[in-house]
Amino acid sequence: MGKGGNQGGGATEREAPMPTFSWEEIQKHNLRTDKWLVIDRKVYNITKWSSRHPGGQRVIGHYAGEDATDAFRAFHRDLDFVHKFMKPLLIGELAPEEPGQDHGKNSQITEDFRALRKTAEDMNLFKSNHLFFLLLLAHIIAMESIAWFTIFYFGNGWIPTVITAFVLATSQAQAGWLQHDYGHLSVYKKSTWNHFLHKFIIGHLKGASANWWNHRHFQHHAKPNIFHKDPDVNMLHVFVLGEWQPIEYGKKKLKYLPYNHQHEYFFLIGPPLLIPVYFQYQIIMTMIARRDWVDLAWAVSYYARFLLTYSPFYGILGAVLFLNFIRFLESHWFVWVTQMNHIVMEIDCEPYRDWFSSQLAATCNVEQSLFNDWFSGHLNFQIEHHLFPTMPRHNFHKVAPLVKSLCAKHGIKYQEKPLLRALQDIIRSLKKSGQLWLDAYLHK
């Protein structure tokens, strides 16, 4: 029960002490129809407002019944602006005797991480270099221009077509990394500019939806590698991941596919099909189902531009086939880069860890080099990106030593590996999970 209430008969409503709550009571409010969360020891009822949350109701709902302080700070750049929306939702605060963290999370790690974040802010590591991002956009547009000129000058033969497809796939991959920066509000101080450039890049340059990306990707960041909360580990029974899921599937005799061979069929249905089939279908259907006409208009502008550019050389059907071949190539790039940081890490149900520990358990890094930075859009610094989603990517290497130091202090493993080994570990991980499923399926 809440404590405090309206004490003091002559006190006005403003002077009345704020109700206080225990963690035991707060944790009861973690249902779809009843959601409370805690930020800086303040208790907020987000039940009705969550459907209007710009990042989607699921991402904020994933913290119902928990302390969301570090996630809140990680996702929002202008805290003063966001606090204006939070005032009507405030219903009380944690009782003085209650710890700042729920579920017995490590309060010392939390305190040290917040000190680390303050150091990063003092070092201006959240300040972006606008020229850096302008050059990234310029090199994407340059590749688009080179691709068209190749076909215009050399004709639509097989060799120019294949060369152009690889150039455009590279452009698409780099545009994917760049839209990611704007989606995380890591370029401009004003959210409006970030949102506009995000829609332009993901919509007009890639034919996808900014809102679809936001609602999906922020869930991944909020609870990485957590079943039922991170959509990136929802494999629709096609793959089993980690250690818990394959054993559970095996015990229940679930065999949608021969999972002991998933490290082999991954090459057939993973990298080749994710973007040209699953993502392309899901994005279009989501925009229509949600009546997201703005994002749909941006996406249509991409398809119209592509068809107008390449139909004169290939015809309508040929241009559509050409587009899907480009998506096929890009999909390989995207899948290998995004999975090398997560699929090899711990994947489980909710462990209720502090923000720092949960991100380290679900992410790993790939060694820094000019090529690795460019090839992965600086997602080779996946640990730093997950800890500080709004930090401009060109500053990840500066904050990395501080993160390593904090890991060493608390005995948390900081994983960093060469690129080729990281890619090989994807297959090793799938093979290990598949074998766990087979053992459980046959013997339990």
C-alpha cells in the first residue's frame, strides 16, 4: 500500500507530502493494463500515456514495475523537455527506506556507471561533429550517382549491372548505418532535425519506415537479448538461440525445423532473405496497418525514384528484379554485422540486471580499424553504443577505455574480438544451440 497520503489537516494539496511506495507494491503494476515505473526515485503511472509514447508503448512498457532511470537517460537527449510530459504522470516516490534499485540489482555498479556517464558528458562526448555525418551522407549520394552513371555510360550488360548492384548495395548498407545515427538522436541537439533527417534517409534513400524502425529497435536497446521483449531474438521458430530456448524447445519436443542443422540452413534463409523478404513485407504491412501515411509517402518516394532511374534501362519488371537483387546483397551485409555482436552472447528470459551489466551481457565488440569502423557503421563498438545510444559514433573509441576500466573494477567481462572470428562465432553459436536442442529433444 502507498504510504504518506494527505497528512496534516490544514495543509493545501500542494503542501501535502507525496505518497510513498515500496518496491513490492510497484512490482505488482507490470501488466498491460496497469503500468508503473520509477525514474530517479519518482513513481510514474504510465498506463494510459504509454500508447502515446513516441518510442512506442512496448519499449516503455518493458520497464513496468522496475527502475527505468538509466534507460530513460540513455534514450533521451533533452531531459528537461521530456520531464514536462512526465509531471502529470507522477503519483509518488519510493519510500525512504527502499533501495534505489529493484529486484536486488547492483547499486554500486549503477552508481559507478552514472559517474562514468557524467564524465563522458564533461568530456563533451555527446557532442557530434556535423561535418563527419555530412561526409557520410555525401559518400552515400556519391555512390548512388556513380551507380547510375555506370549504367548510363556502359549500358545494361551483365558486368555493368553486377558492378552497379554492388555499389548500390554498399550505398544501402551505409545509409542503413547513417539512419541508425539519426534514429538514435545522436547527431543534432534538436530532436526535430534528427527526426526529419531520419525519415529522409530511411524513407527516401532506403524505402523503409522510421516509425517501424523506432518501435522495433528501441525495444532491442531497452532489453537486449531478452525473450518476449527484444524483437531481434524473436526468430518465429526458425532458429533457437542461446542456451535456455533450445533446451526448453527440446524438453517440449518442439521441432518446427531440424535445429541441429540450423548453422547450415542459416546460410540459405538468414542473410539472403531477411531484408528482401521478411523486412520488406513487414515494413510495408506495418505502415498500412498503422495508417502511417507520412512514412509510406517517404517510402513511395524511394520506389518511385528507383523505378524512374532504372526502368529506362531494364523496364519495370527488370528494375524490380534489380532492386531485389540489391536488397539480397545488402541483406548479407546487414545480417552478418548485426548478429556478430548479439547472437553469440547470453540470450535468456528477464534476469533483472542493472543497465550496465545487462548491456555487457548481451553485447560484444569487434576490434577497431578504419575498415571495421566503416564496414559496420561503428557498430563494432556495440558495447559503447548500447550503453550510450545517443552518443555520436565517432566518440565511441574515446569512451571505450572508461568502460573497460569499470568492467575491470567489477569483474565484468568486456569482450572484443577480430572481425573474422566474430563472424565465425555466429555459426559456432548456432551450432551449439542446435546441439543443446537435440540433446534435450532426445534425452529429456
